[in-house]
Amino acid sequence: MNDTAGKIDYSKTLYLPQTEFPMRAGLPEKEPLLVKRWQDMDLYARLREDAKGRAKYVLHDGPPYANGNIHIGHALNKILKDVITRSFQMRGFDSNYVPGWDCHGLPIEWKIEEQYRAKGKNKDEVPVNEFRKECREFAAHWIGVQGAEFQRLGVVGDFKNPYTTMAFHAEARIAGELLKFAMSGQLYRGSKPVMWSVVERTALAEAEVEYHDYESDTIWVKFPVASGPESLAGTHVVIWTTTPWTIPGNRAVAWSPRIAYGLYEVTAAENDFGPQPGEKLIFADALAEDCSAKAKISLNRLRSVSADELESITLSHPLKGLSGGYGFAVPMLPGDHVTDDAGTGFVHTAPGHGREDFDAWMDAAKQLRARGIDAAIPFTVDDAGFFTKDAPGFGPDREGGPARVIDDNGKKGDANKAVIDELIKRNALFARSRLKHSYPHSWRSKKPVIFRNTPQWFVYMDKELGDGTTLRSRSLKAIDDTRFVPAAGQNRIRAMIEERPDWVLSRQRAWGVPICIFADADGNVLKDPAVNARITEAFEKEGADAWFAEGARERFLGARAGEPWVMVKDILDVWFDSGSSHTFTLEDRPDLKWPADVYLEGSDQHRGWFHSSLLESCGTRGRAPYDTVVTHGFTMDEEGRKMSKSLGNTVVPQDVMKQSGADILRLWVMTTDYWEDQRLGKTVLQTNIDAYRKLRNTVRWMLGTLAHDDGESVALADMPELERLMLHRLAELDEMVRTGYDAFEFKRITRALLDFMVVELSAFYFDIRKDALYCEGPSSTKRKAAVEVVRRLFDCLAKWLAPMLPFTMEEAWLDRYPQAASVHLEQFPQIPAAWRNEALAEKWRAVRQVRRVVTGALEIARAHKIIGSSLEAVPVVYLNDPVLEAAIADVDMAEMAITSGFDLRQGEAPSDAFTLDDVKGVAVVVEKAEDRGLVKCARSWRYTADVGRDAAFPDVSARDAAVLHELQALGRL
């Protein structure tokens, strides 16, 4: 037998890991194959079939805009949504994801116009429905492109039947929602200042605006006192504005009773224009010194000016007499919006160019009419930014044509200069300057907007709706009833709803759902159910193009066609379209439900989709269409800068997937605080690649070990403590994973699972159990128990991680279960309550404390070349802590430390013994096993005193010899 023993290749007698699961992931090549596999097997349909009869959990997709390839923000958004829907699907719900697209609106219209211009075509010469057809085709193309890109990210949903706002049924439902507002009296035509894009020739909602730095001309203007107390005759009230072009629209000056004002006389002047010595001016006392510096003058305060005096003053317009205009009186109006933080303490009020100006003017309108002042609001600027006839001297009567505020390219026109020059000529300009400040720009064209009074269609925010509520009060209650993640989102949207003006619905464009109503000359809306039914029926069959077809007026009005009803041709705000999406998806699809369990979008959607969906649903149904709102931040570069092509700091998701794989992107999303702004770049990606590699290697080792799994189970009571400890940890993790998914705290789950796999499994449990798993015999209970625990570990981890890393976990699952359909058709594991064992966990926390000191000492010994492998060592441990001593009393600490012995001693440790500051009462000295006469086993490499005891196998330990005899008896040696 000695000769036979010498010829044995002991490595072939070990249960070494065997797997075809590669260490190198090759995700860029493998992931597209898995996407195709899911499509070929119709995984989405299988998920729906498996989930029949379960409670529904619905995440309603906020529709991206169909006009280009996806960017990193899309990737972040869709990955988060996919993780949510998958995690609920795998926890017993029917979690159906229906992707959607926003298809109408200006960006698409612009693209088609650009194509027209390139071909020398004029949009206005093309029939509107022909133009709309091209817009529809453009959107359809990008829906296909984006749908494929989303699926490449691993997103599973009903991509064969998504919702789109341009589908005929959707357009009919959007029109129907608008008609509900009309029939309930919430829709009205009004003339208010709205944000207007000259470049795009349309009104904009707050959600369509972003703020950028902008340099404005600022002017201080003198308004002569025309009437009032005799003591103020010949004085001027000074205002300040950053929009000189609005001076022709001035109709009042606002002041505040809370501010102290004074009458000042100019005593010296060092300016080329402006006030001269002897002039008398009124300012807020807190701002007089700053104003005098701007005009390069010296002032002497004469006295205070009381609130009664200011209220009795009427001013003259500084342009009075220009081209025969501006001869009206300019009243002084008290206003809460006036402060003495900047300016002069007086606010120039142009009701056609600002919301607060408009509100102040309208609040005073009745009183003004009683004083004989015309309260009509002028339309001083047209849709192209030119002054109109309501701006005498600057409009069509101006030599050379009307001045312009902004041109077609978004550049400043000559309006400011024209107004400033005229004010200087009339000695009405006090001072001028420039100011860089935050100013609204269209988020599409990136060009500045203006505030302009135009006739538009609005929805009332504060009209009583017949049940004691208003749209505002309903919306505020709905916000209180909604769960927000993070919670700060609630205050953000609440503040917006509290302060927002009436909802502007009309846009002056061609591509979208029309405001499909009829109105008379006074703006009264036709409320005829029969007409409405004809409209929605036609839209259902032909789409919204029916509104623009020849003979549409007569078709819809029917017998009422002879009445003087005007067909409104404005287009609906696209936010109304997407805000109505809950109706034609959640309500109309039997595989969904209303309201949605969750809406998830970027934090900008508090003023966008969350906002418009809230208003639309509260206006028609009295509550929000969602129970929970989850928001994420925006992705910055690694230095915290906004990504932009000009800076060259963009991260393109398609490039990341080609180089590293979608699961790397998904892991990045899962490890970020996504509700805040995140950072992404090469370093961040590499960090996630490194973390992924460790995770993959752990999975690979489990798969290799499970190649020897015969499915045999060991009763919990018969398992060693170490195995029961691992099952306890799985029970703890199961609770954490489930609560984490419920709370949308993906980073907490990912961090805990990564730490568990790397620290507790690879560096602790697997490291310890390799000897038993590789070397113990077929009948070993310890080995059987360890195999079963690895099986449980793999199944739990693969399922828990599947929503986050769908490609990798699918690959691993199919390697383990080649006949399986998909890990994504599985449910999260049901963890037996008996696995929880707090007392055992407490004991092993102490065991691991002792082990940590020992492994620390071994590392030092290895670094000093005293030992190579830890199996070459026998640690001498001085233990002077009764709690720790009790914990390890029945534990094989040599096995736990992966050494060939463990010499526990009492008494004082040598001065050079290794210790850790945070583990008191433990000191370790490392001795070599060979120095103690121990011999290395040729099979397990442990050093023991019984090597050679079995003559049949003289170069192995007694344990290993017994295993070899067992294998020999089974014919496996």
C-alpha cells in the first residue's frame, strides 16, 4: 500500500470547486445574448402569467421625451424603476412595468422645422396635418431607438405595447380630460402675463423654464409727482428695474407701508446725465445712500415722507407726451411684495409684464376705475418681441420700425437702448448699470424668455368647485396624503402649489393635442355633451388630427354650426398630456390599476410631471394619481460639475455598456445616494468594477463548490454552530433586504450584501470551511452541512441581487440550474423563523473578536517571513477575559483561525505578544508548527501529530487517511 499511496494524486481526491462560470465577466458580449434570450422566451409575458391573481404593485412610468438617444439621466431613472418593479415582482406581487413616451411638443416640432428649412420648405405653406404626420413619424422612430436602449440596460417591461401620448386613444382621453375641466367651469380664457419664448413663439409653463445667469441692463427712473401734498410738488419718486423695455408698459408704482421713506435733495452731482443739484427725490431711507452712489450724487435728507402722503400721490409717466402717448395718471399702490433689500423701495409696476405687477394692478382695479383711471392692461410687446402700438414712440410709429426686446436667436434687441435713450433725452433717467443675475430661460431653446400679457387658456387654482374645495386646496391635501421619498420632496412641491398662479394650458404651436373647445367672442366656453362626444369619438378613431381636418367645425358642432362659436386652435401644454397619462394607462389598462403605488422621476419633476399629474387628477378626481413619490437627483461629473458636451465631461451610457457592461452601470446606481446629485466618471466606474469583481468571484466560488452538491440536507439541530451562524445571518439579511426594498434604500441593501459576501463569506466562512468542503469525506456531516449552507447562501444572494444585477444573477442561476427558465421568475426565499438565533450570534461575536487578534498576529508573522501559510502556525493565545474564554470554550479555534493548532494559556503574556487596542485581554505569540514536531499532511496541508499513523497512507493525517479509505471503498480512488 505504501507504493500505491506514493502514486496517488491527492488533488483528485479533494472536492475542489468546478465551474464554467468565468472569472472574467465579459458583460459587453454576454448581456446582449441575455437580452435576446429574454425576448425570445418573452420573459415579460411569463412574468405576467406567473403573477396572475397576485396583488398588483404599479410603478407608473414618467414618459421620457421621444427625440434622441438616451443619456445618463435616462439610465439612472430606468434602472431605478426596473429595480423597484423586479423587487416587488419577486416578493409576491404582480408588478407590471409599462414604459411610456411623451411625443408632442416643441422640440419635435423644431426638428421637423429644421428639416424643412434645410430643404427650403416653409412650415406655414404645408398643410397642418401633413406637418403633424411628420412629427408623429419622428417620434415613432425615437420610441423604437430608446426602447431598444432601455432593454439593453436590462429593463423588462411591456415594450411591445407601451403607452404614448400620441396614440389615438391617448389623444382622445387627453381631450376628454380637458373637456372635463371645461364642463366643470375650471377652464377660462384670460389675459395675464405669462412667460413667453420669443424664439419658440409660445407661452411656457414654469416647468418648461430653467434659470441661468444673465446680464441685464438696470436703470433707475424718475417719476414726476403730478398731484398730492403741496410740499411734494416738483419732486420725483425713483424706481429701479432690470427690464428697461417694460417702462412703456408701466401703469403704477408700488410702495410698502412697512418701509421708512424720506424726501432728499441733491446737493452735488458728478454725472454725465441724471439728477442735478436742487432736485428733490423720494427713496426708502435704507437705500438712499446706495442710490446716490449709483448716480454719483450727494444727498441731503430733508424729512420723512409718511404713508398717508405716498397714498395720496399720483405720478406722471416719465415718457409722457412721446408720440402723443403716456398721458395717463400713474397711481401709487401699496404692495406686500415691496421691500427695501435692493433698488429704491419703490417698484415699477407694468401689469402686462409680471405676475406680482398684474396681481397688484388687478387688486386695485375697482378702486382705480372709481378714481377715473383706466384699468385696462396694454399689450405692448407682440409674439415676436416687437413693441406694438400700445408702446407709442417705440412701436410701428417709430422711425425705422418697432424696437425689439429679443430676436429670433434669443439675442437682446434694441428695445432697452431705445427706451434708455429716450429717458435720458427727457431727463428722466436717474442712473444706469448692469447686473448679472439668475433669469428664466426656455429649457428647450436655452434662450431667455420675457413676461408678456397675452390671451391664454387657464385653469383656476382658487375657484370653488361645488364641494367647498378648490384645485389648490385639493392638491395641498393630496400632497399631505402622499408618501414622499425622500421626505423633503413634500415641502418642495407644497411650496410650489401654495404659490403657483392659475395653470396656463395653451400653447401657440401645431404638434400636440388641441384645446378642443368652442368659445364665443367673450371667451365663454360651449358646454354641450353631444359636441364633446363627437370630438372624443373622432379622436379615438382618427387621432387629434381630426380637429385640423377640413370641415371639422361643422362636423363637431353639428346642428349648432350656424351659431357664432369660434374653434380654438391653440395646442395643449404637453405637461397636461403627460399629466393625464394616468387616465389612459392606469385606468384603461386592465393589467394596471389606479392610483399608482409609486411615481419615480428626477427632483425637477416636482414642478413638472408630479405637479401636472397632481393638478390634473385633483381637478377631475379629487386626489393624486399616486400613493408614493420617489425622486432622484442629477448626475454630475467626478468634480461635481454639470455634465456638458462643451466641457467634454459627459458619461454616455452606451459607451459604458460597450466597455464594461450594463450591470456595472446598475451597480453604480445601486451604490449611490440617488436621491441627491450623484457623481460619475472613470474613477467612480473603476470603483464599481472592482466591487463587482469581488462579488462575482464570491458567486463563482459558490458555484464551483456546489458542483459537488448532491442535494442532501442536514437537520438544523445537527449542524455545526458555524453553519447555524450563517443561517442566522441570512435571516437577518432577509429582513434588511425586504425592508430596504420597501423603503427604496438600495444603497443600504447593496452595501450590506457586498460586505457580507466579501467580509463574512470570502474572508471568514468560506476561508474556514474550505478544509471541510475540500477534504472531508462523503459521509461527513460537517461537509454536508457546509454544502447545504453554501446552497442556501447562493439561492438567497442570487435572488436578492437579481433586481439589481439582472444579467449577472441570470448567468449564475442558469449555470447552477441549467434547466431553469430564469432567476427573474423566482420569488425571494422564505426564511424559516428557526434560523434566527440571537444568543448564538452574540457568542460568535466574541469568538470572532478572539479570531481577529489571532489573524492579526498571523499577518505580522507572514509579513516577517516567519510563516507562509497560516497552516504553518500554532498561535499561543493568552486570554484574560472570562466572557471571551467562555465563548471559545467549545469552539475549535485552530479550525477558526485556519492554523495547525491553538495553544490557549493563562497568565501574563510576553511583552512582544501581538494585541489589538479594541480587544482587551487577548495577546498572541505565533509559533511554527514544525518547531512543535508537527508534520505537514500531503493532502490537506495541515500540520498534525498523526501524519503516518495509517500505514496505508503514510504521508497524510489520520483524518485524511480515513477519508481516503472511504473513497477507496466507494470505488472513487
